[in-house]
Amino acid sequence: MTFEEVLKVIKEYNPEEIDRVKKAYKLAEEAHKDQKRESGEPYIIHPINVCMNLAELYADGDSLCAGLLHDVVEDTDVTLEMIEKEFGPSVAHLVDGVTKISNLHYSSKDEATNANIRRLINSLNDDVRIIIIKLCDRLHNIRTLEFKAPEKRVRSAYETINIFAPLAYFIGLFRMKCELEDKCLYYIDEEAYDVIKSKEQEILLDYEKCLNITTDSVKKILDEHNIKYDFRTKILNVYQIYQKLNKGYKYSDIHDLVNYKIVVDKEEECYLTLGLLHRLYTPMNYKFKDYIALPKTNRYKSLHTTVFGPDNHILQFQIKTKEMDEINTYGLTAYWRQLREGGQEKMQMELVNNYPFFNVLRDLNQAIDNDTDFVDRVKQEIFTQNIYVYSLNGEIVELPYGSTVIDFAYKIHTEIGNHLYKAYINGKEVKITKVLNNKDRIMLLQNENSYPRKSWINHVVTLNAKRRIKEFLKDEKEGN
């Protein structure tokens, strides 16, 4: 990767920033001139690659400059004051956001790591670009992980798969999330990775006839109805297959193993295409998902339908518009592509208003003082496997795996939890301590004479529910 290659990409979408980016490169090159990476390459190769990762997302000028300068304060004599003087307060702020706190402030490396992770996560409150720059930094580090010592490889891979890949997912950077997961799995379980990778070619050969027939049939029926479209096929990424196999699935049980993506111009054409596909192939009704009417919590939109395809194969179709496809691939950063100006403001506004995990992170940060406890709770409540359930009016609610009706009630509103009386799941009355499953539809009944009990604490997993129960019991005790 050369700086000239980076400039070529930037010129295609933001030529006005070329001079400032060149200026940032010169400062970074001079600051890192005597430093080498563990690969033996000049250190400047790393900032160049980080800047390229950002340019491929159509990052704004401040982010591009910060990407080039992200390590100078931490590793050289360059100061934030110097950066602010030369590039302005915004670039200095971004560089400060990705600069690690010195280990000297903490008694152990783990404490320092957790403090830095917390600081990074909390930067979402301020400027989501800090997270994006850090993800681009981490992506290049993972791509070059083979040059690290074995124990460092494994440590970095686990940290990435537990923290950074979920962060990428939650802000919608799905393509980056998949690459981080797959590359980390190679270092965590190389044998499993190699087995799955070797299986990919076998899967493609097995599906070749099915996909050829499908392509001809889909083209024909869409052309007949004058629907403009693009399409592509994809196998699940290695880590997703790995997770399913670890849950006891066989390859034949993975109904979305091969995805057939159809991209059309208009939302109404998504539904028309769905109907046409169901004319061609018999759908598996319980596998249909309308993520256009009910988007995922990271704003993913698409229609998913699994069908009995040609040649005795199960095939999943994903139908979306070009705009949906862009957001599904690039997440919040899609606004850099869609807006000539104001992308950062739009990203931040969307994050605060429409991404549920943001409010959970903010509540956890306010409730927990210890950095290690905070990071552990984030992993437990947000970054592990979550379930998605429905309120009576169809609202999607995201909860940690193992959550109960009580957790759900407090997620909706404190007063609903405090006066929870009865619950119905999918039309059937259940105990309020019932553990929820994915796709449950929940109806809650309240009674002003019903109150939390101490035993409830043993039947909730979310910190919010635990806190609200304890607060009510404490107030009741003091009131008595």
C-alpha cells in the first residue's frame, strides 16, 4: 500500500481535502521516520493503511487526517497542541480520542486495557468518528497479526472478536465485522478455520447447478416485470458458520448458508420481487423475515425469505434497495457517501436517536464506576448473543440472552416493571420469571397493588432491572 494509492481513492470522492491530507502525511512520515513495525516495515505503512481503510468508507477530511496522525501523540514527540495548530481542533480531538491512556497510570496491563476500552466506547457519546478510526486501525493490525508474538496474537484476536467486531456490527459496518471475525478465528482456532475454509469450495461446487438455474429463472421473471436489479451470491462468513456448528448444527441445517442477494431501485419493488420469487419457489414460511417494516437494531433493512430451491437445495434470498444495501454494508458511515456535507452530524444524530445499544451503553457507564466491571457488563449485556422480542404493538426490543419477562418490563418503563402483575407470551399466560426466547411476543398486565420482590433480583440479568428493583426496595424500606 502506498500513499499515492490512498490519494487516488480520495481524489475520486473528496479532491478538496487532498492538500490537507498530504500535509498530515508529511507530519506523520517525519514523526515516525525512525520507527519500524514488527514486520520490519517502516511504521508509516500503518497510518497509510488506516487512512486507506477510512478512504474506502468515504471518510471526511478531518477523519482522514486523524487516521494518518492517530499514533503520533502516543508514540512520538508530536503534541495535541501542535496538531490543533496545524489542522484545527476537530482533528486534534479525534486524535486524542484514539490515543491510549498510558499504562503508567494503572497497576496492571489489564486495568489499562479496560480503561482504554471504556474510554473508547464512551467516545460514542461525543463523536462516532473516533470509533470508526479505531476500527480502521484495528482492521489493519488484525490483517498483519502474523508478525506479533503468538501470545499477543491470541490476546489481540480475543479482544477484537469480543469488543471491536461487535462495535463494528452495532454501528452497521457489517463487511468490516465479518473480516475481523474471520481473521481472528484463524488465530483462536486455526484448525476449525482451515476446515471451514476448505469446505467453502465444496459448498460452491455443490450449489453451482442450483445457482445457475436460479440466476436464469430470476433474471427471466424480473425482466418480464421490468424490474431493474443487481444480484450476487455469498456464503456465510467463516465465523458465522463456526458459531452455528458449535451450536450443534450440521451444514445441511444452515438455511442461510448460501445467500442470493437481489438489489432493486424502489422499496415497493422489494415486495413485488418477493412475490415473484414465491411464484418460482416454495417458501419456508417460518423462515420469512421483513426487516424493512421492522429493521434490525443496527438499522439493517431487507426482506429475507428461505425457499426450497432448484436441485434439492435450500436457498435464502435477501431483497433490498440500493440505499438499503449501502447502509447494510457501511452502516452509519453510509452518510459520508450520501451527504456531501454534514455526514458527521447526521451519523451522530442517527446514533443517539435510533440505535438502542447507545442508550444501554450510556446507562451502564453512569451506573458502574470500575472499568473492568463496566467492560464485563458491556460484553454480557450488549456484545454477546442477544435475543429480539416483540411488544404487543410490534416494537422490537433487544435484550441479553437469558433475559426474563421482568427484564423486558423494566426495559419498556420503570413503572411497568414496578407494577408488573401478569405476562402473556405468544398468547399464553406465563410466570413473570419466564426466560424469553427469540421472537417471543409479550403482553404485560399491571396492577397498582403489585410491587417488586427481593427474589426478583435472582431472576433478572440486565443491570437496569437489578438497579430499579433495588431502588424500589430501598425506598420502600426507608418509607416504612
